Amino acid sequence: MSPRKAPNLPSNLLRYHRPRLRAADARIPSLSEQSKQCLRNLVAYKCPNFGIPIPRARSAAVLVALFVGRMGDLYVLLSRRSATLRTYAGDTSLPGGKADPEDGTAEDTARREAFEEIGLPRDRRKVPLLCILEPFVAGNAMVVTPVVVLILDNTLRPILNDAEVASLFSHPLASFLSTSPPFPAEPESLEVPYYSYKDWFMPGPNGVQWPSRAHSFLTGREAGGVKPVFGLTASIMIRVASIGYARTPEFEVQPPRAPKLEARLAWALLSRPEFREAYSKEGIKVDWGRLRRLAEVHEARSGEGKDRDSRPRRREREKQKIRSKL
């Protein structure tokens, strides 16, 4: 069989179709006033355009699928990854994965992955789009775009792909802004806080070590083997909840002197060889100077394949050559 030819795809993966949201016509419980305002804020959110091309081979998307609970509050669907997966086995995550050639947008990728993993229909009338967030850089050199949707039909039932998903559960969206658990704490678990974080340093430009923070939220299902919401998934959910509820969390999201998201993205594209290789294979023209400015690189020329020696060192070598000839 001849290989499938990739269709012509738009260069901007953030283009998407946004159908009109008609919550009044949906088969969902009545929304609380807080939930109504949250949905309005998400629909009104405009994703900043960093103007940075992302190689398709390093692009991924996740679906933040919200639904309305019995008391009118918003919840998000989370999955426990299969224990047989080669990467992140057993982790708590959002449905999603790498972009396929047939995916025209990040929304297409997220919806396709959610359909394959948990059987969520791609029907935009039943699951309309709320917004798309700015991309996040994952530790495996992937750029992940969160796609936020609302499940309007609560009669939908999941169909899990056992090879990828072990179980599916929900968590209150507002709880990603809180340090208090949304569930009754068992006496034996009182010593383990609902919210915690871990700080570390990562290599940045100019020999600087950038501070970074990983957040963790208990799910209340740890006794059954479910891991907390951690790392990238936690960061995405904090961002969605912050936009929706228009308030800052009860905790500091970033440590002092942490870089901005666009600086971290630009530095990853400059410094990680996986991105340079993908740029080369896909023939993408990159404005390295703009990436250096976004990442606040001074003298370094990471990612370009040029001489990284400093100008003073080159001048000294030239002087030595002249002196040797005298």
C-alpha cells in the first residue's frame, strides 16, 4: 500500500471553527451563576499569538472537556493512563496526543484523540468549543496546545480504549485554584495535603538557571491507585480555571524570577535538538533572531549551528596568528 499523502494544512494551527454556544437548548443541569460567568470568560478568551512556527512533528494537543454537575458547577474529565503504555504509564492526564497528518488544527487533534481514547463524539453541536489556550512546552520536547470544550449532552457515555485509558473520572474545575480538597478527607490521609508543589531549576539562556514549579492536586482516588493531577496537566488546569473564574489561585503559580511562557517556549525551540531537527526536515524558515530576543539570549547562538565562540575570544586568536607571523 502506498503511503498516505499528507493534506495541505494551514500553517497556523490555532485556526478553528467555533459554533454558537446554546446552553439553554442542551440537556444539562441548570448552571450556577459562577459557572455561567466562567463559561462567558472562556468563550471571550483570545489566545495570544506568539508568532512562532511550531514543527508539526513536535506538535500535540489535549482536550479539556468540561461538563455541568448536578449542582450546576463545572467539572473536567480526567483519565488514568493505561499501565501498559511506554510513557507516563498510570499517570492522570487529559485526553490528547500528537498531531496526525490529517489534522488541520489543534482542535482537530484534540477531538480526534479524545474520540479514540474515551469515545467522546466529535460532534461540535454536542461538544462545542469554548476556547484554545496558548501552547505549553512538555518535558519530552513537545509543544502542547490545550483545547477547551463543553459537553452539552450529559447522556453521553464514555467508550474507553483499554490500550490507552484505564479509567475515567472527573474533578471540580474551581478546585484547581484552591489549596483545600473538594472531597471529604479520610483520617489516614490528613497528613498528605490536597495541594503541593515542587520547585527545581532548569537550564536557561546565558548560563542562567531558570526556576520552575510543578503543581500537584490529589484526586481523592489515591487509595484506588489513581495518581494526583501533576505537572503539565496541573499547569493547564490552573490556567483554564484562572481564565474562567477570573481570579488568581490561593497559591503562587510561579516561583520568583521564573520566565514568561513565551520566553520558555522560545528557549526550548532554540536549545532542544529535537526542534532543530524537525525544523530542518519540514523545511520551516525560522527567525532565529526573534527567538533569541523572546528568550532574552545575549551572545549565545543556540540552535543555529553557528560558531558559538565569543567575539573577544575570536579577536584574541586573530592577534595570536598575527604575532606568530612577526
